Amino acid sequence: MQQILSLPWPHNPFTTLKLILYLGDNIDDYEVFYTVLLWFHYNHPKTLASNIEPFVGDYCVTHIIDTIAIANKAAKMYQSDSNFQFLHDRVSDFLINRLKSDIENLKKKKKNQTNGDGDGDGDSDDAIVFSMAAGYLPYTGYRAATQLCESIARKLFQ
């Protein structure tokens, strides 16, 4: 896989990136996806971090979070590897934006209910559409997961 990724990149990085993003939505083999993520992290870390939204969409965000959270040396890497720190910060920014949107939707819902706009009958006017961001947050069994959650909490509630 490393060789497959390395060959087309020098010829046309944009087309290569588009193909990888397309494949990311269709990859059932997580090992292949992790290989692609790690290749990007080591070879083109700013491209990966700058394209978090297209990379993760709503399906692949868990794979990137797992890649960040499971790394045994993630806390040390965050301090010593500027590329890892940039990726970590872009992922947390992605999740923060989704969580802020969820909070705003909830506030609008509560405001509508107190103003009498929501009738509480359960129809589509009463429904709130949430992102999956809260479900993407890693559990705190890993030190790096705790670091990611703390980073998100600090930025979200400052």
C-alpha cells in the first residue's frame, strides 16, 4: 500500500488525494484505511490535517480518533511532534464544531418550547437532528483519549 500511495503522488497530488478520499468512503478493511492515514501522517501531515473534514466525513472520523487515541506515545508525540499536534488539533476542532452545532440546536429547541412554538407532539417540528460527534469521542481508557477529550472540553467551554 505504501508503494501504491507513493507512486502517483509526485505526478498529481490533487488527483491522488481525491482518489484516496473516494476510496476512504468505500474501504471496509480498516487496516488499509489506517495504513493510508499513517502514510499521510508521515509523508504529508499538513495535507492530512488540513483535509480532516473530507477525510473523516461522518464515517471515518472514528478511525482517525482511534489512530490518535490508541497511539501508546500520543502524549509524548503531542509535545514533541508538531505534525501530530497539528493533526490532533484539527480533529478536535472538527469535533468541537459539530458539538457546538448540536448545542445550538438544543438551545433553539428549548427556546421554541418555552415560547410555545414547539407543541411537543413529537412531529418533525419537534425533532432535533444531532451530529454523531458525541458518539465519536473516545472513552477515557487511553491516556491519549483523555488528552483529546480534555482538549475538546477546554476549547468548547472557554
